[in-house]
Amino acid sequence: MNFESRLKRLEWTNRFLLVLLPIVWCAAISHVNADSRPRKIVADSIETGSLAVVNPTGKQGVKIEVGDSGMVSLEMTDVTGKESIGLLSVPSGEPSICLAYEGKCRVVIGDVYRENQRELSVQLRDKAGSAVWMPGTANPVRNSQQASVSK
């Protein structure tokens, strides 16, 4: 291959690249300027084990989850990522609402324990999660279930 043919080949390659460059440039610009916002999903139903809606930091948000045991939970977290409000339904169906502070459940309304007796009541808890106050009158789950069965 002589010098003249090499020069012609180099000039042809340069022309080809000059034509190709604007095409690549336009494709890159259109890709960068494409709508980066998530698109709306419209569906009649969605089945999943859990669903989380969080802010861009990934901490503050809402999470809906169904455990393997059948427990269903709805948890809201604060800006530090700790639980602030929780709504639970245990597998047997007893509901429980938890108001949390610094990730610990401090107020429970619903299915709670008085010593080893389950009842539907209100319970205030300390920082460790131990019960510190409940109404004086017990509201046992067993008695309310037996009353509803006998009706």
C-alpha cells in the first residue's frame, strides 16, 4: 500500500466520521433529554409481598408488608428511618395500632398482654417497650370471643 492510497483511505474515514458524528450527537442529546420522571402505572390490581413508598433519601416513608406467618403491617417511618406509626393485624385477626417514638412502640391500642393474659385494651410502654400503664379493668380476648359465640 503506497502513501497516496493510505492518504485517500484516511480522508474517506474522516468524511465518514464527520457524517456519523452529528447522528451520534443527536442520539445522545435525545437520550439525555428524555423524560426521566417515572411514568404513571395504572392497574386494576398489583400482587406483592411488600410495598414501600419512600422519599429520595430512602428513610421517610410508608411500608405495607405481609409476613410468611400471615401478619399484615402498615408502617410509617420518620425522617431518621425509625418507625413512628404502625398498624398490625396478627394472623388470628386481632388488630393493633402502635404509636412509636425512636423506633420503639410506646402506645398500643388493640391486642396487648396483661402479664400472660391477652386482651383488647390500651397500653402505655416505656423506652424499652415494657408495659407501664393499662386501664384497671381487664378486657380479655377470651371472654369477648366466648360472648360473641354464645350470641
